[in-house]
Amino acid sequence: MNGAAKLSVVSFSLIYLLLLVVLFIMRRAKVDKTRLLIIASVRMTVQMVLVGFILQYILGNPHPVFVILFLASMVAFSIHRALAKHRDLNRRFKLYVAGALSLSGLTVLAYFVCAVVGKSFFDAQFTIPLAGMIIGNSMTGVSLALKTFTEGVDGGRKQIEALLNLGVPPREILHPFLSTALETALLPTINSMLGLGIIFLPGMMTGQILSGTLPTTAIMYQIAVIIANCTSVCLTTFFSLSLGYRTMYNGRNQYIGYRKEQ
């Protein structure tokens, strides 16, 4: 099989013409996000080009320190993005989210690289691309879960207060909100499992086939990635919320909420 066709700068730049279609439709539909789309496109391009040069250097000069630094920056940024829209969470809740995202993502990554692929954890060629998918999906999952959880708690404030007045422990009151949030976090991955191969071909599999990898090998990698993503999202979300929601009541079983000021 031939490798991926090389793209010149001119031919590659043609892909940006498709964004004009998106901008046109957004304008006609009066969707006021054109500026955000342009900023996102520019930011994506700059970030990807920079990462490309960094990865090219790391792959050309393999060293465990580079892998550690890259993973550390990836985890730090994912924690920042996951908590960016939840700045009102109390400090302990945030620490639990950060710890769950770091430990769950890196544990699943290590298992995947070392046990499934059979490579060293410090092999940048495998660890960094897989980390991007696993940690990235965990970040998205926990972000969705936190949004669902906090909106559920805020929306069910009267119900919570009524149950507290009846003497129901906060732990029992809050647990259903946790379950709903976990379900919300897992649904995108589960839905992708249901449609995998029949409705769409995922990015990793498509990329491997374009680069000349045998479809059977690409399929095995893609299945492994999807399962790893599902596990990492589940672990990250479960530990974030199951530990985080305990910060919402004190040792005397008094409800204090998830916000800083509460």
C-alpha cells in the first residue's frame, strides 16, 4: 500500500475555502458566532503547526524528559479547560477533578502503551498521539459531567432543600445527580461505539489507512482506542464526582453546596 499523499502548502490551503461555506450559512441563519469560528480556526492552525514542529523535534531527538514534559503540559491544559467554565467550584472539588483527570488518563494510557501495544511508555511515537486522544476525551467527558451535575443541582435546589428538611442525608440526595452526569459523559463514546464502522470511520483509523497501514491493523488500533477512551472517561468522571460531591456536605451531614462561597 502507498503512503499518504503529500500535500503542498497551496493544495492544503484550499481546505480553508470550506470555512467560507460555514461562514455563509452562519450569516444566513443569523448565528452570531462568525468571529468565534475565525478565531478558533486561526488558533487551531497556529497550535497545530507549533505542535507539529515540537513533535518533529521530539521524534528526531527521543528522550524520556521530552515525553514527560509534553504529557505534563497536556494534562495541565486539559485540567485548565475542564475547569475553565466551573470556576465557582470549591477548591477541594477542583483538586479532585484535577487528580482524577491526571491519574485516570495516565493510568489508562500507560496500560494501553505498555500492555496492549507493547512499547515503552517513553516511546514518543506511540505515547504522545495516544495521550492526546485519551486525555482529550477524558477532558471532554468530565466537562460535560460537571455541566450536567451543577445544572442539575442548581435546578433541583428546591427539591434538595425539601429532602434536607425531611432528614434525608445529603449523600442520598446528591447521588442521582452524579448518576445522571456520569451517563451524560459516557453517552458520546457509547454512541460512537454503536455507529463505529457502519456509519462512520473514526479519525485514527482513517489516518492510519491513508498512511498505508493495513485496514485490519487500523481497525484493531481504533477499537482499542475507543475502549481506552470509554474507560478513561468513566474513571475520570466517576472519581471526580464521587469524591467532589462529598465536599458539598460537612462532617455533621449539613449541606453546604459546591460553590466557593458556600
